[in-house]
Amino acid sequence: MKKFLLSILAVASVFVAEEASAQIKAGEGQVSIALESNNIYYAPDKRMVDLGLDKPNDRIRGNFGSNDYLKVDYTLGRFSVGVQLDGYLPGLYGYDMYTYQQRNSKLTAFLTKYVQWEDQNWGVRVGDIYDQFGNGLIFRTYEDRNLGFNNSLAGARAYYNFNNMVNVKVLAGMPRLYDVRSKNPVWGADLSLSISDMAGWYDGLISIEGSYVGRYQKGAAELFPSKEEFGTVVAGVDGDVVNMVSGRANFEYKGFSLRGEYVQKLNNDKFSPALSASKGNVVNVDLGYNYKRFSASVTFRRQVNMTAPIELVENGIGGGNTINYIPLITRQHTYSLANLNPYRGTSVHTGGEVGGQIDLYYSLRNPKVRSKYWNFHANFSMFNTIDHKLGNMDMEGRNAWIDFNFDVERQWNKSVKTTLFYSYQRWDEEINHYDAAVAHYCDSHIFVADVTYKINKKHSLRVELQYLNSNDYEGDWLAGTIEYNFAPKFSFYVSDMWNCEAMQDGQYGNGIWNPDTLEYDGNALLHYYQVGATFTHDFLRLQLSYGRNRAGYVCSGGSCRYQPAYTGANLSLTLSF
Amino acid sequence: MFLMLAVMVGVSASAQQLPDVKIENQEGKIVSTKSVVDGTPMIISFWSTTCKPCIMELNAIYSNLDEWLEEADFKVVAVSVDDARSVSRARGMVANWDGYTCLFDKNQDFKRAMNVSLTPHTFIVDGKGNVVYSHSGYTPGSEQELFEKIKKLQ
């Protein structure tokens, strides 16, 4: 608590200094600084503790957590140099860094740095590298602070672009694994040929691309040898090096686009304790079409054992232990009830999946009256598991996820805007936990109405109502939000999410299990309330909130992490100048 | 943090230059972020398909665009920070904003170079590529402030 008050004090001093300038000049160059600080004070919540949902004893690092990032860059013309210091003082709960590394130390810090020269047609960077080849299916190093991921490659990268026709890139280094630097080197090369530029055709784009990525782990083959188990041979890792190659082709012409990628893992690679090591592959096809105010996109993807970890380990890998990126491609929802049980992939349990998604957008607008329009959006996605083995059993692929979403947005005039949203979601709850022989399907229908009313130039009100209807899993939910804004500096909100129906659906539901009587003892119908305020002033943004948070999955981009339930106060601060 | 405050106090104001980062344009070609600098002042807005206030802000600017362009000469650059999961969705959504220059920052290189932590984050950049103003977050009506800053650049 003391630390929490201290950070409030620190923030208060920022207000005093808020008149300070937005940029810093240092000689001929310039310095820019950014700070992000996310703090949570975990408060006791008797109701959640009694129900066993909140486990204060699991908070081994105390009741205060703070994930902080300070980034400083210096730029002089084409030259730049920078550092980023990540501090976990101590780290917030629910990030893979702690889940998978079991770090008990209270304070952790990690420093990344780089030096870079960016010329017109070529560039060199030494230090921590963030990059991706193609869609990232073969290689991606990136940072996502919502998830606590950062697998930046400490090494060197160089690229050269010849008249936009040929682009070649090489890189090598050691990836970051949570808060340590892995000893496993990763290296790669990427080549892109623009056929359209070579042919002098500038109305569209035709390009052919290819990548190669390798990783070395000392003693990997010894650690995971081929062996006989229950009369069958379980393949092990065939060497200390794993090699991957990919090929891509892109075509774009007058609003039509087709992009295809195929990645192949050439060596056996162990990816999960449940499966034997094996080669993997992924095929991804994206089709896009835009015509005036209509647009459509279709994605198909099939992947088999394509997770490529930084380090092969016996148990548990965590989302951050990866050198490639196979994102979830279902729609990422923003309304809380549509996000209660997000799809999070099946390949961790079953080795692969096949599926795709379709998105359709249409906008109805009068070009002369810009303040009135209709936007229509429909989306469908479906993923199935692939045929695989569960122990010695042959498992056929089955449906893991379907969702259909439709939303209509209407700007009536300059002051009123409404959004209506409907989502149907169906998922196999069993496969969400482990590779089960029998499916347990759950369905839910989610309805949302969202109205924004602009009272005048500065004041506005937003009201959101949500209802989730379900006959299984946790039953029905209701949710509401009221938000009041004073532009451009202040915003306040209160919200509540209420599980309003008692439900016992097999081993799932919201029933309270009494270990003494061995019977269900009522239902946990909880309110997850939140109250918060945001202050923004130019380069400063401050958000303070208090509330009860449900255990569940937090997704950002194409990955998710598990967030345990907690009640607490959250203070986040971002500063950049 | 206190060290930073010490740094903040007593520094002289100067304009930051737009960094040179190679990202994708609407046609899927790799372009330098410097290529948007062409003498016209601009609003650069970082957004993503999952950021509702970002989309509200871009829609609000779009609604006012005709009136504003009568008073000032400027352009709008919308930078999507959607990754491979939703970049195709972002390409579909930008069809609503005709007249915007749209860039796609799939691995967040431009976002990192501009020190953007949270979206929406909006910058005002003058015709020479100097960043003269930045603001993060959106509340309905705060687009007026952007327009006031743009008018000062005329």
C-alpha cells in the first residue's frame, strides 16, 4: 500500500511539472523519452476469497505489483541509439514470465538497447531487434506489454533494398525469454522480389518472397531422444538445430488481393509435453476485395506442430517462449460479454488446427453529409482440430470453435451515435483445457446496445448495455457501462458485469462445491464492478480504477494470457515526450 | 521517475522529426514513413481494429473534414498497428475513410519509434515533418483541439 501511495505521490509531482516542454534537444540531435507504469494494489475481497475465486495466499510477491517501462532514444539524422528498461517492482500477477519461470524474487529488471543507422535503401541495427518475416508465421520478435511478451533478438540485422525490386535482410542473435537472455542462437534471412517493379508494372503488385530461420539448442537431441513407449516409437528431436523455410506470393490489383504463405519445419522439434517431436507446417491464404464502400476478406489457415519455441523444455512453454507467431485469427472482441470465453487455439493440446474467417464490411454514406452514415459488419469464423493421436488413440478432427457476429453502427447526426451488436459463439469447453476424447459444447448469444450522446462540444455521455444468453456453462450474464466525458481531458466511468443465472453444466457452471457435504451449496452469482477515471494532458495520460476482476483470458493481438481473479485498485500512467 | 522529472524541468522546446521507418501502405508496398511529408501539415493517428475510441476519433475527424478543409489545408494519416491477426480487417475498415492516407504498421516499428504506448495516440506534424503536438486517448469533442493546432500551422 505504501508503494501505491508513493506512486500516487510521484504522479502528483508530474502535475506540478506538467508545464515542462514536450521535447528535449541535445546538441544537433533529439532525445525522446517514454514512460509507462502499470500498478495494481490487490485488495482483500472476502466474498471472492470465501468462494475460492481469489487466492491471496497465491500472491507470493505481496499485494502490490508494478510493471514499468522506461524508454529513451536519441536520434541524430539517420543515426539513432536507445535503451529500454523494464522493471517489475514486483511484477503483476497473471503474466507468463512468473507463471513459467517461477521467479520468486520481488524485483526484476531487464535492459534492452540498440544502435541503428537507417539509410534510404539500407539499414543496420545492432542490439535488440524487433522484426518479422512475412506474416510472422516463421519468425517474429515483438513486444506486447498487455501480455508481458518480449522476445527481442539481441544481435545484428542488416538489409538492403535495390530499386524496390530486390529486398534482402539477414539477422542473427539471442532471443529474450521473459526476463532472461536465452543461450540459444536464432538466425535468419529473408528475400523479397517485386516482379511488378522489375516488369515496370506500377498499377498493382506481384511479389515472391522466401525466408529461412534456424535455431540451435545445445544438447537438445540428448534431452529429447527417440524412444519406445508402450510398444510404439516416440520420435525425439533429431539434432540440436531446427531449420524452417517459407515461401510467399502476393498479388494486388485494383482492390483485389491474394496473399499466400507456406512454412515448413524441416527437422523434428518438440513442442509440447503431450506430443512426440515432429516436423510441422502451416499454410495461410488471405483473400481481400474492396469496391467503393464494400470490402471483404477471407482467411484460411491450416497448421500442424508449427509452434517453434526459443527453448525446448520438459514442461510448459508459455506464450512468450516462441520465435514465430501463429496468431488466433478469429475476431477479437471489445465488448466484455463477447470476450468472456475467447477462442484461444487448440494446437497446444492437439498439435494443430484448421479453419478460417470471413469479414464483410459495408458502409452507407452520403458523400455530401459526412455526419450521417450506416456501417454494417458481419464476421464468421470456425476452427477445427486436426486428426491426431491422443496417447495411443487415433483422434479425428472435430469442431473447436464457431462464431458469427453482426454489428450495425449508425451516426444519426452530429450528436447521436448508436451501435447494435450480436454475437453467436459455440465452443468445445473440454478442448479448452486438455485434449479430451469427448466434446462438451457450449453456446452463447450476446446482445449489445451502445449509445453515445454528445451533449455539446465538450460534454458527452456513453451508455452500453449487454446481455449474454446461454443454457450451459455459466448461464446468463448482464452488463452495463455508463461513461461521462469532458473533452479533452477527463473521462469517468462505472460498469458492472453480473452473472445472473444459477447454472450447473456438468463439471462446469457457477455452483459452489462444498467439500464437507460433497454437494453443490448454492451458486456464485457475482457482480464484477469497476469504477474509473482518466486524465489526459498532451503527453501525459493517467488512469485510476477500482473494481473486481473475473478470472479469464486477456487477449492482445493474436495471443492470450490467463489472468487470475482479483479485486483491487489500478493506476496506470503513460508519459511520452 | 524522480530522475525523469528532473530531466523534464528546464529543457528547451524543440520539434521532434518524424522518424524514418519502413512500413506498408494501402497497396501493400513498403514505404518510408518520411514519404508522407510533402509540405502539407497532417494529423497522424495510431489506431487498431480493437480500439473503439481510436475508430471514434477517426470517424469524428471524417465527419468534420469538409468544414475543416475549407478553413485549413491538411491531411490525415491513419496508422493501423494491427498485427497479422487483424491487418486484413484493418484494410477492410479503411474503406470507410476515403481521403485518408493509410499505413499498416504490422510489427509496431513506427509505433515504437514514435513512443506510442496506448492507442489512440494522435500527433500533429507540420509540412516539414516536425512533430508539434501529441495527444493520447480520445473523448468525443477532443478532435476540436487537433483542429485548433492545425489552424495554427497555416
